[in-house]
Amino acid sequence: MSGKNTEIKFGTDGWRAVISDTFTFKNVEIISQAIAQWVLRQGKRANGTRKVAVGFDTRFMSGDYARLVSQVLAANNIEVLLSEGPIPTPALSFGVTRNQCVAGIMITASHNPYKFNGIKIKTAQGGGAGRDITDQVEGFLDQVPVKKVDLDEALKEKKVALHDFKSDYLNFIKGYVDLKKMKDARFKVITDAMHGSGNGLMAEILKGTKIDLILMRAEINPYFNGLKPEPVAEFLGGIMERVKKEKFDLGLVLDGDADRIAAVAPGGEYIHPQKILGLLILHLVRNRGRRGGVVKTICGTTMLDNIAKKLGLKLFETPVGFKYISDLMVSENIVAGGEEAGGMGFQDYIPERDGTLAGLLLLEMMVYQKKNIKKIINEMEEEFGRYYYLRSDLKIGKKPFDVGEFGKIKNLLGKKVVDVKDFDGTKLICEDESWLMLRPSGTEPLVRAYSESKSLSRAKELLHYGEKLLR
């Protein structure tokens, strides 16, 4: 079975499109009806209910779209828990499991520019829906006419209930991090919420501690000041400058729906998420005694291989997209897993990314070790190697990008290619551990070039070579 609608296509993390172009009320209704048909096929939970949690972020009209989704689900006799207000994606995912829902639907375009919005589907375990699920949903598109009920009527008849997802989420996070140990710590921290739905959460969690937490870009602004709400260095000039000038011990950054993290060290130095994941694996294993496997994606840093080997942890490697990490977190005992873009998940929690928890664990690591974050990073790199990791995004036209010829290269700027990985894009690994990877994005019309080397100059040369090939 395949749907007729060619405008709605799921990528690596949901469906995203430009508001009023493809992301229209009509298409949101169509996809909601398709999701409803998929949900009805899932049957009821053990408690006899068939509930779906619906949440939304701070993007333009996200609340309106969430209410529309709820109207369609309710018309299909599916019980709906609709968020009272904007929430982070992890809060919705946690709410799915907490309330024994069969699925969750989050209205968000995550880190995409302000003109986009999107829909993420969450499984009953709280993780991202994989291709097996999204293919089914696409297959149901336009198969039956859209059903829709009046929202006020649905609320009155209790087919839709407004729900406070935030309280349960905050209580869980407060129990996960060691607030007792953090209570008397006197670090000075600044958090950049990038005008997203993570605004104020860290302040709420750290209330009662002596940590001096300052928030920036915490107010709702659907325009995101004209920038992408993405925690990458090019959009973080403001916090990097403040950390340097105002002498903060740590800067933390959340993306638009608060499921991704970036950080800034004293002096305004950007800490790449690849380093953050390494730090948190070390913290959870060495400081908190956790055991299990670790997960990275194909474009993850080689340093994680070194950490896993020395700590005796099984290392898993997946395609890009947190749903692949999520699947492993359901089937395996995973301490931590993460992607290069800053999405990280942790043991004994939902199999999903959480930027707020990642940031708090980074702060917790500083408290445990009573050290400056730069010193902790230096110690990690002395033990496991210093790698320079770079990425470049290049826009592409309608012509599909073909990495086939790239995969045939035997020598890369003077170094022999000793391994080729092509299960998601193509990655060439050289004899000196340096590597170059080219991969079409699953969420935007871009091709991403990645490089890594123990030498910054070689990492730059490799990236420029990759860009030249793409052009």
C-alpha cells in the first residue's frame, strides 16, 4: 500500500517543511489521519487504553498545529493527552512512557530555520519512530477522508485532555542528577535556550543549589532572531562572548526543542558535542559506576573508539539519526549514545535525546571532580588522544548526490585509504586515523562533509577537498 501524497516525506527525524508552503493545515490534517490509522493498527495498551501524547514547541503556530492533530485523533476514537503549553521534545517522550501511551506526536522542526515546522512521531517506548513506522504512515496518506471534531467538544467529552507533561519530566530529571552533591557547588553557569522550549527548565531543576545560573535567549521568539536554533558554533557568538567576558565556568546551549546540547568553556571556547559525549561516558562509568555499551554514529569521532576500548565497553556504530541509537537503547544495555550534532541519550531513561539532562550531567561531572571543564577536557585528550573534528554543509540542487565515485578513492591527500564505510553516506578512513565523509542530509537539501584528524591543518585540508568534490 502506498499513499498518493508526494509532499509528505519523513526524513531521519520526522517530517519537516516550510510553513504555508508544504506545512499547511490541510497537510497536517492528512498526516494526522494517516498517523491515526497507524495508531489504530497498534491495538490498546495492557491497561485497555489507546492514548496518544501530543506536544509542541515555541515555533510559529506550533500550538495550533498540535490542537489540529488532537482534533483528528479524537475523531478517530483515540484518547489524546494534549500539552498545556510548549514543552521540550524529551518531556513529550517521557510523557508517552509515563502515561502508557501507544505513541507520541511532537510538533517541532527542531533546529531548522524559523520558516519550517514539522512532526516527530514517538514510539510507546518514547524513542523516535524508525523507517518501519514512518513507511507505514506514508502508506496511509490520503487512503481515507480526514475525520475531525471540534476541539471544545472533544475536551468536553474528554476525548482530549489538557496535560501537564512538564512537572513529571522535571521531577524525573531532579531524581536522575545528583542534586544533593551539587547543592553547595558554586559554579557560575549560563544557559542559552535559543528562544526554544527548553527555556527556564535548568533554572527550575537547579533551584535550591548554590550554582549561579543565568539564562539568555529564554524568551519566546518564533523568528529565533533570524538564526537557526541550532547549537553549532556559527550561531553561538553571543554566549561565547559572554562566557569569556563575564568569566562563566560553563556555558550550555539547547536547540529549539531542547533535545540537543552544545557547551562553551571558560574563555569562550566552543566544546564540540563529540567531546561532550566522551566526557559524559567517562563521568557515568568512572564517577557514577555505570556499565554497559556505548553508541556512536558513522560520523562519530575516533576518540570514542579509544574510550570504549580502554574502559572495556562494547562500542556500537549506527547510521546517522538518533532513532538508530534509540533502537539499540531498547534492545541493549547502553550507558550513553550520541550523534555528532549534540543529541545524547542515557541509561535508565527513555531511549531518546535530552539536551537538558546532558547539560546537567556535564555540570555534575565538574562537581564530582571539583575541576574546571577545560582541565577535564585536557585530561581526557591526554589519555585518549586529541582529534580535530570539522563539518561543512553544502546546498545541493534537485540532482541527487552520488557518492559512488568518492568511495573508489584509494589515496586521500597523500595517505592510503585503509577502510571504507558506506552504510550511510561514504566514509574514507586513512592509515593515520584521519578520515573524510560525505553524506546527504536526511532533513535538509544539503550534503554534509565531515573530516577528522589529529592535525587541525589536515582536518581542514580534508574538508576543503570534500567541499571541492561536492562543488
